[in-house]
Amino acid sequence: MLTHSAVAVDAPRERVLLVHVILHGEVDLDDGAEFFHLATDSNADVLELIPVTRNRPDPATFIGSGKVQELAEKVRETAADLVLFDRSLSPVQERNLERALQCRVIDRVGLILDIFARRARTHEGKLQVELAQLTRLRTRLIRGWTHLERQRGGIGLRGPGETQLETDRRLIGDRIQSLRHKLVKVAAHRATQRRARQRAPLPTVALVGYTNAGKSTLFNALTERSNYAANRLFATLDPAIGRLQVAGQDAVLLADTVGFMRDLPTDLIAAFRATLEEVNQAQLLLHVVDGSAVDRDTQMAAVESVLKEIAADSLPVLVVFNKVDMTGEASGGLYDASGTLIAVNVSAESGAGLDALLQAILERVGRSILRVELLLSPEEGALRACLHRLASVIDEDFDEEGKTRMVFDIDDLAWRRLRAQMRDNGCQAQDPTSTIPEIIKEGDWYAVE
């Protein structure tokens, strides 16, 4: 059983009971430790963590009527203000539990959203969190007062009327639309910043990983910055971009992103999609893993699940096992039987293994040249001029239809970005003359001498 040591805070803390549910067939490696830290990070006074084992969730209360009665007695004994469930509850389950326990009930998703609301600092972060909260709240409005009943009868009150519940839903819907409109502008602004960075041919490397794996500490160590980093869940929510300069080599842009977690709310992922675009635009992902975590395989699987959800699972990934100063493992590269680098052991805190990590990054995003044979339509004159600026044209000829066949050598990073622009232009329905050029052949990569 976990107990909470007193923490000095200004705000009054709610007295909270934690319910940690394990279903049949699941492996509980941390005994609810992560859930406990989530609750304490939300300024809760944790009275007790109650483990519950079930074969399957109960549709009405998730834990069954017998456990609900035991939990109600515990609420009365401890005078708890709130019960937190380490599961995602349906609106019906949440409502039934509140009626039976006679206190507020919040599930894991609601707790994570509360932590995000506390940690959001920038205007964009606050918009994203509010959108996720309102999207969730819209499905959980209940009839709490008599004024929710439909107006009817009486002079001036005849007609279909509108319930207070319907009014609340409409107002929430209006606010959600307003937030989405503002986030579209934020996404456009971020895209403008990204295009400005892409004018310089610098590769981007993005840090991804489970929350509290040490991404921000590693970001500071590599870029020599002093951004906020702390040993707590979701310490930083806002992305940061820094220049990673290595002597004798071109610079690399390093992007720090929000941490992931298992059962991360889908609404929250959707709200932070603009922020996570930095991940999709990267040439390499550094998957930072807390090497000292007892459930590190589960954490890695949770990160891979989120990457798949944001369509970033096809990007090249280098695994970085952090905190080797706590595990006692040797720092440096890890290789398979064929001699291929598969991971790097580092300590962002002490700096051990960072040289090996830098070398691995440079090898993965090192500059190389690709030979391409491309067929352009007569309408693609602007693209032809762009290729003459960016590439070294080896051969060029024209056929009777006005099509241009080009053979050229181009920097791999410039080619990736140009391919992305070609795909975007080919999808513009308002311009029927814009087509995706036919790529006849892509040759082998070869390193720049």
C-alpha cells in the first residue's frame, strides 16, 4: 500500500482515494506507482491506494456492486472528497459511481487532463488543453438541477423551448468550434516557422518518449540550453527547437516534444496534433527510454502506439536508453550480431554516452546524394527551374509532347522536402493542371565526399 508524504503547497489539497484496477491476464509491474505519482502531481492528498482485481469490467460500475459497497464504506470512514480510478470510465459508469459513493469520481483520463491544465503555460498549450477538456465534457453533462426540464405552459413560455442541458451542450459546441478555429491559426503559424527553418538545408531530429524519461534533460545537454526540466510527469508540454552543432559537421535541429503515456486520451492527442507535427517532419526520431523503469517495455510499446496514431511510425528511429547512471549499465552504443547499431546507452544527467549518441545521430542524418530520373509535364516549368537551383542536372531532353526528362543528382534532405511539396501540389483540387510528376527511377544513395 502506498502512502503520501506531506508536500508543502499553497492550495488546499483534496482528500483522495485511489482505485487501481487490474483485469485478468494483465501484468501489473509497478503496483500502481505511476497512477500514484499522477495523483500527487495533481496536488492530491492520497489517503490510500486500493487494488481491485476483476475478470472483466462491470458495465454499470466497472468494479462490480460488491466492491462499490466496500468503497462507499471506505469513503465514509476516511471522509474522502474524491475517488480516482486508474481506468477510463464511461459517462454512465462515472455517474453510477458518484451516486453510490456520494462523492466526486474522476477516471485516469480526467486526471491526465487536469495535470495538463495545470502545466500549460503558452497560449497554444492552454487552447489545446481546453479543447480536449470540453470535448470530453460534452458527453458527460448530466441533469443536475430542476431547471434542466423543458419550459412549457404559461404566457410567453409556450413552444418547444430548450432544456438547460441542451443550452449547455450548444454553448460548449460553440466554444469547441472557436477553439478549433484558433488552433488552425496556430497550426498555420507553426507551419510558417517550419518552412522558414526548412529554407536552410538542416536535418531535424525529434525527441520522443514516455513522460519523465528525461527528454528535456537530454535536450538541454545536447544543445547546451537551460530549458525547464524536472523529475515529474509531464513537466514540459510545449515543444522546443534548438541547434545541435558538432565540430567539423553541419548543424542539426533538435526538437523536444511533449511526453507520451499509456492510455493517453485520444482527444488530447488530437488537440496536440499541431505540436506533434514537429515529429512528422523529422528525419530521425530519438526514442528516449527510461532505462531504470521496471516497465520500460510497456512504456516503449505505449510510445510506439502514439507514434502510429499520429502517422509517424514509418520514420527512422534510434532508441536511446537514458539514466544508465541509475542502472549501472555501460554507456555507449549497443550493436546486434551483424554489427548494426540498434540503441545507445546514455545518462543525460552526467553526460555519459553523449559522444556516442552524437556520432550515431550524424551517421543517421549524414548528407548523401541520390540520382533521380524524373519526367515533367509542360505545366511543371516552376518545378524544373527549382531543380536547376537545387540539383546538379546530369541530362535533360524534351519529347514531342513537350514533356521534360531530367536526370539529376540531389541532396537527400532537399529531395525529401521537394517530394513532400510535389505531393501537396498534386492534391490541390482547385488547380486541375497541377499533377504529380512521374518518377521514372530513383538510384542508390551515395555519401558526399
